[in-house]
Amino acid sequence: MVSDSSSKSKHHIVLFPFMSKGHTIPLLHLARLLLDRGVLITIFTTPANHPFISQSLSGADVSIIDLPFPENIPGIPHGAESTDKLPSMSLFVPFVNGIKLMKPSFEEALQNIHSQVSCIISDGFLHWTLESASRFGIPRLSFYGTNHYSMTLAYDAIVNGLLSLHESDDEPFTLAGFPWIKLTRNDFDSPLDKRDPRGPHLDFMNEVATATANSYGLLVNSFYELEQPYEEYWNRECQPKAWSIGPLSWHNHQNWKSHHATSPNGCTGLTKSWRKKAQSSMLPLVLKQKYHQHNYVNSSWPGSFYG
């Protein structure tokens, strides 16, 4: 566990990344950011994913708790504890459904944490952590490492029945909430690229969406200035309230330190978005840190929708 010096921290936050590098890395950047704010951090993972996390957070005062990876998941090879170890991404749905079996171990470990947990930030794919968090009266925030753009466009298309509007997969339709955008079903990944989507993949997506909607909040690895109309749409039409907290990739420890030293008067989208919302009574406890002490903007930020 962590040292005595860290145990004096005001807040203790649990992070639980999904077992995929693209999902894990942004949460590790968030861990660095929170550690710099004096927050006590506990990260849940599995034995095979532990080395990557511990190496990525080398030198950080953080607690990493390993949960046993479920055995005998149909179709999943022994030792494949992350998506990059799967022989085919056709096994994605069995993989995500199988890791739900970690829930009892997760709850047992939560119960054995001695320091009070302020909140749990878990990947959106780990939808079952909401029920675990609720059992212990801990706020759960869902973390999405992508962007508001893709989430809001998919939501708009689904709720307005646009995906079943045309026979042809190539026939364009106009989004109700974004009339300047036209899409086709072929622009969507499976299973939303079907006129009548169904099956276990859609069931999983519905579980993720339901858990996210019932969580305390949604953290997105983006920034308001990049995605203003999409973030505002989400917070007007969807649940829960979303906060842009990115781009988290800039909290690479060495790069952050060097840029901060040379640009003390700048301001990241992350800094601005957190600071602007600091007066909101809806703002999660995790975001009410004195983040204004780190100010930096990097003009080479590429403006991608993917951090």
C-alpha cells in the first residue's frame, strides 16, 4: 500500500482502467495529475497488466491492487488479460462479458481498503463497477478516453431512429441535433452499422450506456474549446453531466515538468475547463483541486478528436 505521507491526503480516489492499452494510458495520465495534487491513488488491475501500470507510474507513490483474472472464459486463451493478447477482436464481447466475473473480487478488495474512498473513476466499459460502488456508497464516475463528438453523434442518430431510416447502408441522413452533419450507417462501427442491430455486442453497449447514465458523472479526455457544441449537447440532452478533463496526454510527467517550467503563464484546456467549473455545486469532489497552480498551453496540440 501507499506510504504514511500519502495517507495524509485529503482525498482518496480509486482508478480502474479497462484492460486495453488505449483505455489504460489516459487513466494513468490522470493518475499522475491527481498525484501531483496530493490525492491518494489506488489502481485496480490484474496480474498480467500490473507490470505495464507499475512501469508507467515508476517513482509514483501509488497503490496497485491485483484482482485475479477470471479463468475458463469461453474462447479466451489462458493468460490473455488484455485486448492486445486476444487472437482476434471477434473475441471482444466474450472478453468484456467474462471480466464481469471480477466483480466479487473487486468488492472484497474495496471492503478491505482502510482509507475512505472519495470516488471511483472506472472505464466506461467496466459498467458493473457502478453496482459495486453503489453497494459501498461510493460515487462512481465513468471515464471515456475518446471524445464528445462520437458519443453525441451516435446518441442523436439512435434516439431519432436515423439508423433504420434508409434501406441502403450508403444513404446519407442528417442529424437532428447537428443539421450541418450528414452520415450513413457505414460510418458507424458494428453493430450500429446494421439497420436492425441486435445481439450480445448491442447488449453490452446498452449495459455501458445504462451504467454511464446512472453514474455520478462522466469524465471525457477532451477539452471544451475543441468540442463546445458536442459537450453542450451532451449536457443538455444526456445523462450524466460530463466534464472535459483533457488532453490528458500532456500530463506525461517529464514533458509536463519541462513545459511548465518554460511556460508558467499559459493554460491547458484541462486547467481552464476544471477551473471554470470550480464553482459548480455539481462538480465532483475529484475536480475541486487547486489545479490552477499548473498552467500551460502547448501550441502543437494537433486538434485530434482522439487524445
